[in-house]
Amino acid sequence: MPRRNFMAASNKIPRIVVVGGGAGGLELVTRLGDQLGRRGRAEVTLIERGRTHFWKPHLHELAAGTVDLDVHELDYLAQSHWHGFKYRFGEMVGLDRAARQVLVGPVHDENGEQIVPARRIDYDVLVLAVGSRINDFGTPGVAEHAIALDSTQEADRFHRRLINAFLRAHAQHEPLRADQLNVAIVGAGATGVELAAELHNATRELVSFSLDNIDPDKHIRLHLIEATSRILPALPPRISQAAHRLLEELEVEVHVDARVAEVLPRAVRLADGTVIAAEMVVWAAGVKAPPFLRELGLQVNHVNQIVVDEHLRSVDDPSIYAIGDCAAAGWHGHPERSVPPRAQAAHQQASYLQKMIPRALAGRALRPWKYRDFGSLVSLGEYSTVGSLMGNFVGGSIWIEGLFARWMYMSLYKMHEIALHGFWKTALTTLGRTIAAQTEPRVKLH
């Protein structure tokens, strides 16, 4: 069946709608806006429920207070003005595939006053990039008593609770309870491991600001809880072992083969009956795509990800694409596995669709997308970074550790910023942050 040349068949310019302004979604609309939107070759629209963008792999640093949200967030409205796309504030609540319209719910402020009404937004090409949420696996007490580290709001809420707990402990006259400053992190994937190391550094930095009633080595206990037999279970064993050794050197209490049965008001109860007391519980175990994706009439897997073909199109509708954590994309050479939910995957998918969407609109054949594994890096704060470089890209792995690994880890964020701003703006912004950091505390104090 011949492919339809949209541009030749219609006097109207095509409407490209991207839902979700995370790493992949924002990179894609920025590039398509520069490439097509500015030139009047397409109408490019971003639908996003937030007002600002923050790189999700930095959430653990935001929670620990070692990164300032005000310094690193990006305003969607400004980005749309600079790069030729439209920003529509709101949350996708449904899809009318027959009419090719995205249903967007109304937005209200904290007082209940409506900011924008419910709308229908037309599309010719739709890209779903709505990311993922934590997966509580139906564990009782998670919603009530744990903080889910999957948004800037939750990360900031954890940091405020952390600061308040330390100020309270410093000001009280009675001796500190044994568990008063304990933190339990459920899930020892990359986020949980990085958070544990970052908190070890941040809490000691915090105590150094004249909180003399707190002895870090005596009063602060960090617990990292993992249901499988080792931390970082999705990464090679060598990375897991190196990270485990370093966490033990930092006196982080690592619990493996420890399935959480219930989260209590100030504790975690394991399946074997063990109770781990903690003032704060962070849930960083497992991910799943948003539940509303199941209601769109598209094929999804057990964690709500949209099943896509080799061109990242929904297997049910060729006008709908999915990228990032919400897409179940096949991993070439690994038929039993999907592409893992990593920032590098979203970056590669955005780069691919930037080239393929114009080809699809012109009725030209699409090249298949193949994930290239450039390796895995885990940052352990200021103490170390460990990982493997290149991964399966050259048929093997190169083990890296220390300063060079740290530079490589930091370069991932710089690649994201360059995709959004270009080289020179990223370089100047980085220089400005470096200078400003010399006049600020190393950890956020409020």
C-alpha cells in the first residue's frame, strides 16, 4: 500500500502534538520547533501539565538539597517562544482517535479557580512522552506514609521534611530518639543508590552549619532496602558490587532480599517481620507508565507502557508514537527484553523521531530505530562514580571508575542541555552556575 504524502495531499500544514515535556518530549519539540515550526512547515505543540522542566535523573540531588530547583529548571513557555513550538498547559485525560484529538482536562489553581478550561487539541501526528511513575506493587501504606521520588514536588517535599527534622532535633532539649533522623530508601536501583550516597554527604554538610546537638555518625542512619539479591539488579554485577562496597564504607545499611510488606507511619515492615524504624521513608522501587494509557484503546503491557513497533509507532495506530519510559520498545538483539527506562534511551528516541516524522509526513519510508547501549553510570555523590562505558555498542564493556567516570556522568546532563539550548548557551549557563556556587552553601538550607 503506497504511503500517503501528507504535505502534497493537503493545503494545511501538519499538526504535530507531543504530550509530556520530560527529557525525550522536550528535546523532540525543541528540535521539531526549530526544524519545522519556525519555518511554517508544521505546527508543533507541547501538552504538559507542569510549568517548568527539570531533568529527572537529578531528582535525588534535589531531594538531598545539593541541587537547587530554581537554578536548573526550565520554563516551558520561554522555551516554546525561543524554539518555535506552542506550549499548552494541561494534562492529557483521554484520546479521540477517530477525530484525531487529544483531550486535555481543565487546570485550576490552589484556590480552585480555573486557569484554563478543558480542551480538544487536533493532531495529525501524536507523540506520547508522558514518562513513568513509581510502582508501589500494591504495598499497603506507601501512599500514606512514603514519599515517591518521581517528581520535583515530591523531591522538594522530602527535602523540606529533612531540613525540618534536623532543625527540630537540634532545638529539642531531650535526647534524640534512636530512630529520629533515620531515612529508609525502598528500592536499590540507580535512584535509590544515588540518593543514599548523596544523603550521606548532604546530611553531614547540613550538620556543619552549627547544628551542634547532632552527631552524624551517632544520630543519622540511612537504610537502603532491596527486594532482590543485590543492589542495582538491572546493571552488571561488577557495578553492583563496587557500589555496594562504597555504600558499606559510608556506613549505609544495605538490606538485600528484603521485600517490604508494609510502610508504617515511621517505619518499614519487611515480609519476614523485621521492622526498620525511620522518620522518613522514600519509595524508589519500580516504575510503571501512567494508568490512563490503558484507557486509550492502544495495546499496552503489564506496566501500562504502549507497545510500539520498530519505528516507535503504536502497533494499533501508525499516527501515534511513544517514546521514553511510557514506551515498550523492542531491544534489537535482545528479543526477550524491552529497552530499559533510561535517559539515554529517551534521548536517542527523540533524535530518531526528529528525522523520521518529517519523512513520514512526506510519505517516505522510515528506517527502523535501534537502541545503542552506551553503558551505565551510577553517581555516588562526591565519593565516586562507577559504571561501564559503551556497553554492547562495541560488543563489550569498558569498566570506568572515579574522576573520569564522574565526568562522563556529568556529560549526560550537558548533552541534554545542549539539545535544548545549543552549545554556547549551555557553556555560558554552566560557567554562571559555577561562579554562583562559590557564594552559596553547598546544600540548600530551606
